[in-house]
Amino acid sequence: MNSKLETSLTFLQAASSLEAFQTATERVRDHYRVRHVVYHWVNAEGERFGAGTYSGAWVDRYVERDYLRMDPVIFGCFQRFTPVNWKDLDWSAKAAREMWRDARAHGLGNQGYTIPVRGPSGQFALFTLNTEADDDAWEDFIETNGRDLMILAHEFNRKALEFGPGGENATPPALSPRELAAMRCLARGLSRAQAAAELAISEHTLRVYIESARHKLGALNTTHAVARALSTGIIIV
């Protein structure tokens, strides 16, 4: 096992919090010298969870424009069990080209590689690397690191399932102290940047806690999650 993979796996396997899970994506990004690393899953009920290094502005834009419904990466991976090089996907539709221009404007590189992972009870996950490189260099990168990335994709998925709900019929677990703190900050009207500064964490890590809380609360979006947390007395402002 090479040192990059061993170091990444050791940190990921030891992660015992969502903050550490988020940091694991940042470490993989740095070890493999790419621009972004993202892990994202959706279960059979449509609940989502993710962590990664995309900017908050791009994640907000992606949600605002509802790109999930037409993203060629999502659709391309859902139909496959093998890794997908983004340049091999169909970007010919006008909506796809507009999304791609938007992504580039928000800091994504011109190359992407996504590994689909399927888990229990209809879970579907994606592990993605994105960077700026010419085609030949990217092909060499994939050929050199493809085995590592496959192992990491499944290890990220295994670790993510440890943070997930206990099952389809399980009562949603109580929010963790960090999730509660994030919800309280948003309920007080703080921006994400202000909330991250108050909690002394990055905006990426804050987003992980917010998404986890939303997922546990069964909320459709962040506003719904805050409202549900307030109405049930989980948080008091």
C-alpha cells in the first residue's frame, strides 16, 4: 500500500465525528493534489448526506438551480457500477452546458472522476475528484491512482454509514452537540460564515453538521430543519 493511500485510510478509519469526516475529504484532496474531493450519498427515501471541498457558493448555487435533477454526473453514475470520467459523459444538452459553465465559474476544474457506490437499503453514493488538467495528464492520474480511489470510495461509504440513521423505521437520533450548535446559530439569524466563525470551524465543516441535522430531522431544506428543531423544542433561542 502506498503512503498516500495508507495515510488517507488511517485518518478516515479513525474518524469519530462529522468534523473529522469532513477533514478526511480535505486530506485526500491534499494528498492527491487535486482541486476538490467530495463524498455524497442519497438513500431510498431521498435523504442526503455529504462532505467535501466544493465552495459553499457552488453548493448553494447547485441547490438553488436544482441541478440535481439534470446533472450528467448523477445520471451517468446512476446507470453504471464502474467509475466515470466526466469527459465521457453526455454534456450536449443546453441545460448541462449551462450547468458546466456555472460550475467552472464557481471554481470547479475541467476534469472529474466519480465512483458510484451502492450500499444497503437502496443507498447510492458518489465519491468524486475534480481538478484542472489536460486530458493526457488526467488519464495518467486515473491510471496511476484508480485502485486507490476505488478503495477510498468504499471506505468513505463505510464510514458515512456509521453516522447515518439506525434504519428505515428507527426513531431519528438526537442531534449531536455540534449539530445543535449549528442549528442554534442559524436560528439566531447568523449567516453561515458568521456561524462558522462563532463555532471556530470551517464553512465546509459547518455545512456537514447542518446537512446531518437536516437529514436526522427529516427536513426538506435548512429552513425547514431550523423550524422543526424549534417547534419540537430540540433547540431554544
